[in-house]
Amino acid sequence: MAYIRHIETLVPDHRYSQSETRDLLVDRAKSDRSKRFIKKVLFESGIANRHSVISDCKKEEKEPRLFLHADGSFREPSTGERNAIYVDEVKKLVPELARRTLANCPGVSASEISHVVTVSCTGFFNPGPDLLVIDALDLPSTVQRFQLGFMGCYGAFPALKMAEQFCAADPSAVVMVVCIELCSIHMQAREDLDSIVANSVFADGAAAAIVSSTPPAEGARGFSISRFASSLVREGANDMAWDIGDHGFNIVLSKYVSRIIGDGIKNIIDEVFSESGMSPDDIRKWAIHPGGRAILDRVEKSLGLQPEQVVASRATLSKYGNMSSATILFVLNEIIMNLDTKDGESVCAMAFGPGLTIETAFLHAVVS
């Protein structure tokens, strides 16, 4: 048995309301058609606020940093410029997140951490975030380090799987999983549908989890890990994807993604449940990655869920937007910190990404 002993979340200081973002994107758009579409997409997004490491889109900000010229006009920064922001900001956020995670996880000391798994798909540098964790917590150089990169919104699941497997191989293992995503640095000036949708939902955030074979300490709250499952809906292989361009990462986020997920999720979930010996009726709370409002709507309808069963996913979407791999940890934290969550309660978590990949995990709340 492996346990998620603690989840910690962190967002950058700069918060943008969705109305601020709408006005920004509308001002930048050239055609009336684009302006109308931007207003519609952001109005229907289900998002109230998002956080970003970028401050130069704030009206009160006097020093342009990435997307604005000194005269206030828009510019399209190079991939190198964007990645330089990623490096600077990750070096601030990851140490703070690591220290908070350890400080708020009773019963775990730095000397016990045996593995560090970092996850990110929005930037690259080496030595990377794994060494930032090592230095922030003064961990020994013998700690095993792993980096999962460019996997997208489902990246936390392979990291948690690795952590569970480390604990199965060595019951004394204590694993820190860190997801850090700065999606806003890849905002695009283009007016194609994919870019507008991406600009409307993605945000910045970081989250960490400590996993071990020992349950959470008395008075703490966490999850026991039951099992994981991976599935592919190959019909959507070309509908969710991205590559690296000269001006940031080019994302493909087709309007058909929500339909493809919605159409395929019932059969996949039925198969996963049959293999687990459980039934969807056993699950009171669902931690669904809020890739967007349409995805949540489709999954809720396809699985016959009640609104209260996905309230944590909608709350996370509203407060933070889509922070790629970190988002599912925000949702799980929303569930476990809710006093309504009871000890032993079953939770089904799932996330979606390129492939089209669907990752699923069965967890049980541990509330002492």
C-alpha cells in the first residue's frame, strides 16, 4: 500500500480575472470575427481567475517583460525568451513549494526523502527543477531524481505511479513529486481557433505530493492509492498535440476534444472498473482534470454523474484555470481538504492528454 501523505499547491502572485484577459485578447485581435469568438469562448469558459508569472499584461505594470513593447503594443517573443522566463520563475517557485510541502507534512523529515520526481511540459533547463528541490531541502546527493517532461495534462499520473512503484520496491522509500507548469508564457498572438481556446484556459501553477508506504500522521489528511489504469483513444491523436516553434509552443486543441473524450470515456471507465472489481456507484467524488468546461460537461453527462460529484473539478477550474499536469493535484487537494470528505471514501481521478491519453487512478480518502 502506498499513500499520498500530503498535497501542497502554489500559484504565482499575478492574478488575472477572466474579464481582464478577455479585454486584453480582444484589444489585440484584428478582425471582428475573432473579437466575437474571444468574447464567447472566455464567457463560457467556467473560469473566474487565472494566475501567471507574467506581470506586464497588468494595466498598472510599467515595465514590459515579455508580451508588450515599451509603447504598449504587442510583441511575439521567441521561444528562447519565453524559456528564459520559465527558468527564472521556476527557480523561485520550486524551492518555495518544496519547503512548504515538507513543512506541512507531519511525520516526514528531509532525511527520509529518497526520491524526487519532477514533472513539467512548459519549459526546459538542466540542471533542472530536481536539483532545486535537493538544494532547497538540503537533501543528500544520493537521492534518486527523475524528470518527466512534455507529457501534458496527465503528467502527474505517471509520476504518482513511479512513486507507488518505488514504495512497493522499498517500503522505506519517501517520494516527493513536484509538478510545475508555466503555461502563460506560451500565449500566442495568432487568431486561429486553437490559439484562442488555449489562451482562454491555460494558466500557471505548481503542486507537490509526498508519497510513502506509511499513512498520513494522526490529524493529517491524504489518500491511499488503490490502482492506476492507462487508456488511449486513438481517434483523437491529432486533436490534442503540440510542438516547439520559434515563437513558443504550438498547441493543437481541437474543438472536438471534449466530444471525443465524452464519447469514449464510458466504455473506458466501464472496462477499468470491471478490472478493479469496483462499480462507478462506489465512487462519491470524482477528481476529473478540468481541461475546460466543455470537457467537464461531457464527462459528467457521459458517466451520469451528479453536479456535486465533480464540484472540486469545477471549483479548481473557476479559481485557477487549466495548469496542465499540476491541476489534478489541485483538484485532489480540494477534495481532501473538504471537511465533507469522509475516511475511506473512494475517489476516482482522471486526466487527459496527447495521444489522446486517458489516465485513471482509484484512491481512498484517509482522514484521521
